[in-house]
Amino acid sequence: MKILIASDAYIYQTNGVRNVVITLANGLKQLGHDVRVLAPANGRTSFKKDGDCFIRSFPSFVYPDVRLCPVLSDPLIDELEQWKPDLIHVHTEADMARLAFKIAAVTGAPVVITAHTDYATYAFKRFHESRPVRMTMKVFGKRFYRHAKAVVAPSEKARHFAQLQPAGDRVTVIPNGIRLERYQKPVSPEEKAELFRRYGLADNGCTLVMVTRVSAEKNIMEILHYFPALRRALPEAQLLIAGDGPDRRRLEAYCEHNGLTDRVRFAGRIDPNEVYRYYAMGDLFVSASTFEVHSMTYLEAMACGLPLVCREDASLLNVLDDGENGFIYRTESGFVEAAVKILRNRALWEAMHRKALEKADQFSDRRFVERTVALYEQVLGR
């Protein structure tokens, strides 16, 4: 098959959608499919690289990592139209979707859309369940997803997004996958010791790690609020937050004001190819986010063998088996109890470590790509 993948997050961005797109594109190529990716360039000039088409763009004001691409036409778009893809898979509701729909209209290629984001929660926060918001999302979904022969939801939680309700029985759940080998790399004691020295932390078996975009919807502040209580129960506890974003300055100021800087470190933006080293520093992965759809970082942490302690959320269904590969918490005391229970009991940590690796295998890139190809063949009537 000739498959065009359109995404506003690709090799020049750092987020979960980027990782999904790279995993899918590489997996399809390994199966012998002819794959091209349509994505924003990292500058104001369009170019081709390894067959992929990057369209001129500029950084947004809120997230410099997010590129805006308001162009209506481009020679590379004309080239993709002449290439005539058999199918177009859209991983965005932004600018690249608009260009992908244009190519579909010219070529007649059927469109599959993956919904990665709960826009009701993202845009309207605590009002996301209100009737006006749900009606607005349904109107948006009716207009946007009308282009799709099939819509992919990465989780059962995503299936119930208000924006997807108009898509009805066109919605198929296909969990995201990861390239396990990217995270299951050895990290030597010397490399690990150097990282701990870099951030002024001790390799003491009580390191909590978060790998995340540092933004308000990730609810990182909750973990910081709970951290003093955790330290009272487990004085050796320390927290490493790997990632960057618009909320970092506010969170750092909170740590300074509340005397947490001796045990909480912000690593900032890290190279995606080096992220496994930061998981290797951790003894426990933690998250307070209820914004996730099917979080790649949860899968990555499990691939590295880390037990999870995460706030209760529908996105954890079939990912975090409570009491098996980690714990789900609902309160501050629940968070503290879960973290202490795992970190104070080596036998329990080892058991959860094994279960995490087993669970991660269920989300391998191979399984993800095979499920996606099966959907393509269904759409194409093969």
C-alpha cells in the first residue's frame, strides 16, 4: 500500500503523538509498505527528507515546540497528489489535517483519523462535561470526522470523547504501541552515577521519576503538594521531572518557596533518544494526570520495568493493573501509602517490575502496526 501519514507532531517535536507517528511509519515500512509523512518543517522553508514532506511553518506563541502552518498550497502538496496514496492516515485536527483532506479530495484516497486529544478537557478544563461544551464538541466532531472512513481511538476512554460521538460505529479502539528496544537498553553503573551527579541526587533506591510535558493539564502540582507528606513517611524520597513546558517556571517557584529544591529536580527538555536513561534513574514512575488518552510515558516506564503509581483515570484501563504492576491512588494518603509500600518492600518491587515488563509487551510496536494494517485493509475492502 501507498500510505500517507499526516501529523503536526513528528521528528521536530517532542510528545506522545510524535512517538506514535514514528512508530507507525517505521513499522509500516518494515512490512514493505510505501510510506510518506506530511508534517510541519522546523523553519519557514518547505523541504523533503527521506521521502517525507515538511511544509514551511513557524512556532506558536504558547508552545514553541508546536508549529503553525497556515499555507493553502505548496509544491510538495502537488507532488503528494501526483503520488496518489492508497490511504491517508491523519493524526491531527490542526493544519496538516487540512492539507491531508485537500490531497484526499484530489486523489479520492480514503481517510483514517486517529483522535489523540480530548479537546473538551484541554480547552474547557473543569467545564468539559457541561452540556454547552459537549454540544460544541459534537458539532466539531460531526464536521471534522465526516472526512473519515474510520476513526481510531487509542483507548476505551477516548472512544467516549464527546467529539467522537458523531462518528458512531466508525470508531475502532487500537491502543498505541512503542518500540520496546528503544527503552530496554542497558545503562552502565557509571552512566547512571553521572546522571545522579548531574542533578545532585543520590542513587538511594527511592527516586520517583516523571517524564512529561510540563504543562498545567498534566497536574504535576498535585505530586509536589503531596511530596512533603511522602518525605515525612520516606525521608529518602526524591523526585526527578524530565521534560519542559510552559508550567515549568511556576512549578520551580513553588518548589523554592516551599523548600523542596533539595529533593526535587527539573531536568528540562531531553533528547528523545536519551529518555531511557532517565527512566533508568527511577525506582518508581508517578503521574497525577487525568488528561491522558493512552499515555506513551506509562508504556515507556513499564518497558523500562518501573512500577507505576498514578491517579485514578479511565486511561489506565488495561494499562495499570492495580496491585500488579503498580497502584492507582485517589487521595494524598493513598499516594503516599502506595509509594512507600513499593519502595520499602524489595520483593514487591521486583514482582511489580516483572509485571510491568510483561504488560509493556502487550503494547509492542509489532502488535500496534498489525492492528492498524488490518484496519487499513478493512477500509480498502481487501
